[in-house]
Amino acid sequence: MHIISPVLWQFLVKWLTNFALFPAEASTIAPYTDALYFFLILISLVGLVIVALLVFGFSIAYRAEKNPVATHIEGSTLLEATWTIIPLALFMVCFVWGALLYFRIYNPPTNAMNIYIVGKQWMWKAEHPGGQHEINALHIPINRPVQLTMISQDVFHSYSIPAFRVKREVIPGRYSTVWFEATLPGTYHLFCTQYCGTLHSQMIGQIVAMKPEDYQAWTAGSTSGASLAQNGERLYASLGCNGCHSGQADARGPNLAAVYGAKLQLASGSYVTVDDAFLRDTILNPSMHVTSGYAPIMPTYQGQVSEEGLIDLVEYIKRLNSNYRNQQTLTTSQVSPAQAGTVAPNATSGPGMVKQ
């Protein structure tokens, strides 16, 4: 895909890397990003040389000694068209190239492994589906697509991994996503590139890319004993969500079994695809997403469930494939402090809306 020779390409990458001017290319998207970057540098240098030569040449050809009296020179339509069309063509090439790269970066493969990232002044918290938790670190396998679903608990942050050529804003109250596929084992820098307060410079970490077998060994030795979905099941039961969302015909809440990824009709008549962001927003703002045929009488859990608890609930609902599991949900009320704040004692319905 490189428009220059492979030998010259390797020389550029290795020379810049060895002189600490350029991060290693450690993901599948990195060569594509670097190709566009080098192309922009190339056309900038070519433009600089052309302008410098013209300025120098005109300074000599039209100096005062040679042209003591100014003369009028008629314009050239061909010349004006040339210096308009060529830059326009270059700009359009950069635009199309950049747009294709953008969509490639922000549209993850369907088989990508999902990891949740929670930003907070001043640390990064990673939540793996298997229940592994990390602070200011992220362990990932190489040669496997990884999607990060990210959110902030306080202010704007930005999750940046230079070696992977990815950076994504982390926004309060809204999920944002980015994906990558690491290609080289190693430890890489993680930065917050959005000024987020007095200790912004300390909001750093490391990305540990591992061989698949090493990653499997790490996950087996780092598990907390319960997956995010299992933690979500306990919180779901503690909040009494299965009392209204049982999946039975007379249930007061809509059926949540296999709802993830489905098209859902709202009371307004519009349709929405149920994804992570919709599930989270429905838990916090149920009256804004009333399912068709149900009344907006579900209480809000704003301020009652932590961001980690919301992630657990979303993971549980995503994996809720049958009403049998819903009806057999654990009745324990043991919820970790990280999952929930002060849960209202009269909260008897879970994520979704309640039927009339």
C-alpha cells in the first residue's frame, strides 16, 4: 500500500524510531496513518521548495537594477487555473484519504473484544469482560481486534496510544469507542492528551501487548472471581429489576431478553437500535426512552449506581439471551461499593420502562 519503495519506507520508520522522533508502528492501522502523515509532509516540503525557488528567482529576475521602472504584466488564465487545480486536487486526495482512514479507525470489526475504560481525575480504570480490573494499565493480546468503550466520571479526557496511532476523546455521560489491533508484543505509553486539571501530566499509564498464550495466562491469574456480567446479575437482582422485566405477558416492564442489538420502537413512534449507550441512558433517564406500549413510571437510578455498576448492568443485559435466566436471577443483595451508591429502598424496577 506504500507509494514509496519498501526499502525507503523501512529506512524512514527505523531511522525516526531510533532517534526518538517517531513511535514504533505497533498496530495494523499505524502504517496507514503514517503513510498519510508522510504524504502530507512530502507535499508540504514540495510546496515550500517551489515557493522558495519562485521567490528567489523573481527577486533576481525583477530586481531594481534590471527593472528600474515597473511594467504591467498581463495575467495568464492557464497559469491561474494550474495553481488552482493542482492544490485543489492535492487537498481532495488528502480529504478522501483521511476520510477513509477515519472510518477504518472508528468502525470496529464485529469480532472485536470489548474492554471498558473509565477516566477519572487523574487515572484510567480498565474493566475486562472476565472481571479483570486495572488502574493506569491495559493488558491486551496481539493479532486480535480490541474495542475500547470509554466514558469519563468527571471532566473531558483523551485516551491516546501513540504507538497504535489511536486517540479518542473520553466524555462525561456518553460512551465513545475506538479500536485497534496490536501487532508487536511490548509495553507502550498511554497518555491523556486533553488538559483535565492540575495533575493532568500524571494521568499516564502503559499498554502491555502480549502474545495470545501469555494474555490467557494473565487473565487466568488476574480474575476477581466474577465476570462483569455476573456482577451485573447481582446488581440487577439487588435493584429488583427482574420484578418488572420478567419477560412474562403481564410484566410491567419490557422484555430484556435478546434486546441488545435489536430495533426497538419507542412511544414517540421512532425506532432505535439498542446498544451500550442506549442501555446506559435508559437506566439513568428512563422517561426519555419510553418503549412503545409502556408507561414512563420507572424510577431513575441517576446518582444511585456508579459508572462501574452501569457497566456491569449493561454487560449482563447484553448477555441476557433468554427469559429463563432472567427469572432465575440471583436474589442476593450483596453489591460491592464500587457498583452502587445509596440504592433507594423503594426502587423496584430495573432498566427499561414499566407497562400500564
